[in-house]
Amino acid sequence: MPVEEFVAGWISGALGLVLGHPFDTVKVRLQTQTTYQGIVDCMVKIYRHESLLGFFKGMSFPIASIALVNSVLFGVYSNSLLALTATAHRERRAQPPSYTHIFIAGCTGGFLQKEGPQGLFRGAWALTLRDTPTVGIYFVTYEVLCRQCTPERQNPSSATVLVAGGFAGITSWVAATPLDVIKSRMQMDGLKRRAYQGMLDCMVRSVRQEGLGVFFRGVTINSARAFPVNAVTFLSYEYLLRWWG
């Protein structure tokens, strides 16, 4: 099993995390607290009460764990494609895999990744349901855009990788946001008193108290985060593999 994809995934995941952590801080607070009036209000209050460092609070653990998750995601995805198509990463521009194979490999990577200890316990089902199909969508979107903008059998340009990676991130996060809200609430619930009896109970209570709009809380900040983070993630991943190849 080639290990380059795992190493490239770890490095690209670490770079994406540093860029995206401030967005994650704002997103989680918007999804789990009702004291903020919106993204700008949340950012202003964090800066006012906690300074710039407040946006990077708690990053030391994720920089290891999330980078590892990204390593698993890209490594499993690439090796699943290898098993399905018998083509290595460097051969996939000359012999492009089908979108069905890409989706299956992406779903496999999404199903097998975890998101730290919280993802293993409270919110685990919401995490699995969120990641399995949306990671498949993530890789299919990236490949569709790369192929549309790149001459046949050639590697995509840096600009194409950045744009394709950015839009892949946005597409997958728009699809993932409803279950991401539930996952965040269940994980926060596990750190406080247990108000929810399970994922379905969390969904019903959230809708009763805040309406259907609750499922799209954080979608704007998710999209704003997704573009630069996934653009950098894919660019670093692709170029690391080309460099090693």
C-alpha cells in the first residue's frame, strides 16, 4: 500500500488546519451558543474578550489529530481508488477513474476517518452520516472541475487545483452543515449536562426551539472557511505527490 498519500495528506491537513482554525472557532460558537447576532458579532466579541489568540484557542490538539484525520482521508481515498481501478495517483490523468469509483473511494475515506475523541463518542453517528456521502461529493466535485478545466492527460494547473479544491470544499460543506450542527450540539452536550437522548432527539428539540433554520446555522462561515482551506489542502497534496513521484 503506497504511503505517500498518507504523508501528503497529513502535511496538507496541517496546513489547512492552521488556515481554517479561526473559522472553526466562529462556526462552533455560532452553532452551539445563542448569544451572538451573527458572524461579525461573534468575531468582534471573541476579539474584544479574548484578543486575536481567542481565534486559535484549542489548536494544539487538532493540529495533530485533524492532520492525522486528513492523512487517513486522503490515504484511504487514494488507496481505495488503487484497489478499484489498479491505477496509481501518477497514472490517473492518463487513465482517469470513473466518477462512480471516485465517489465510492471518497465515501470509504469519509466512513473510516474520525474527528478526535469527541467523534468516537457523542455525535459519532451524526459524524458518520455527515462524512460518508459528503466526502464522496467532495472528491467528485474536485475531479469534475479539474477535468473540465484541464486538457486531456495533463496535470491541472495551480490555479485550477485552487479553484477546484475551494469549490469542492464549499459543495461538501453545504451538504454537511445540517448534520454538522447536530454533531456539534451533541458533542457540546456531552461536555455539559446531557439534554439529548440521541441524534433524533437532538434534531427534534433543535427544530422545536429554533425552527428549521437551525440546520443551516454556520453554513456561511463553513463556506467561507471551506474555499481557502481546501484550496490550500489540495494544492499542497497534489504538489507533494508530484514532487515525490
